[in-house]
Amino acid sequence: MRVIVLYNPISGRGRACKLAGEISECFLKVPWDVELIPTQADEPNNWLVPKVEQPPDAVVVVGGDGTLRMVASVLVGTSIPVYHAASGTENLFAKTMGTNGASPERVVETIVRGDVRKIDTATANGEFMLLMASVGFDADVVRELSNRRGGSIALHMAIFKME
């Protein structure tokens, strides 16, 4: 069996790197073949698509909601199961799915067991979505928050800045 562990090196102020390593170690004990890959700033079609041409048995995304969205936008419509090991600022997807804070052991157990849930996705104006879409004031706050990337308190700062 083969798993790809994709991690965002800047996610969670370094937490993603540590968590990705711990998850990889757990997979090696199963034993599964593990490919540990950092995300890249380049378009994911350029670096991710070649990695999944030979489909792995699963992909673990270690990062925040944005990292998950980027990877899922490439893998949607494939038969490759994707697991989100949340290590971002808000981790809204993981909180919604009830997986936030899962230990590396739990991540691996879930994947080895084949515990897969299908979810709906959407596209609006060419943008892929997993969880929600926002318009108006809410969208402005999220955009400002994304620009600041300063943790949960940044949300409050972004709200107060909005005019």
C-alpha cells in the first residue's frame, strides 16, 4: 500500500512539518510506503498531478483549509481518498468533519481501516469549494483575514478594519 503525505511547510507556524513527519512514521510501522511531499507555490497541476499519475491508496493533506482546498481541487473526481490532518489557523473543515486535533495514530488508523466519507463540492466563478461560499461583508472579512494571516485574533482585526 502507498500513501502520499502532502504538507504545507508554513502551515501552523511549523506544526505541519512536525505532524507530517509523525504521520509518516506511523505509516511506516503499518507498514505502508510513504512519500512525504511539501506543497509548492507553483500551480498544483504542475507538481501534484505527476505525483498521482500512479494513484496512491490515499493522500493525507497536512495543513490548513487552504492547503486542503488546493489539493482537493486537483483530486476531485478521482478515486483517491483524501484525509485532512489539520494544522492551520482555523481548521474549519476539520472542525466540521469532527477530525480536528486527531493524533497521527488516529489519522493512520482511519486510513488503514478505509473509513471514507463522500462529500459534496462546488465551483463558483471557476473557484473550487469544499465547505462554504461567502459574499458581501463576510467575503471581504475573509479576504482581509487571508491577507493578514496572523492567527485567530486577525479575524477581529479584519472585522474592525472593514468599512
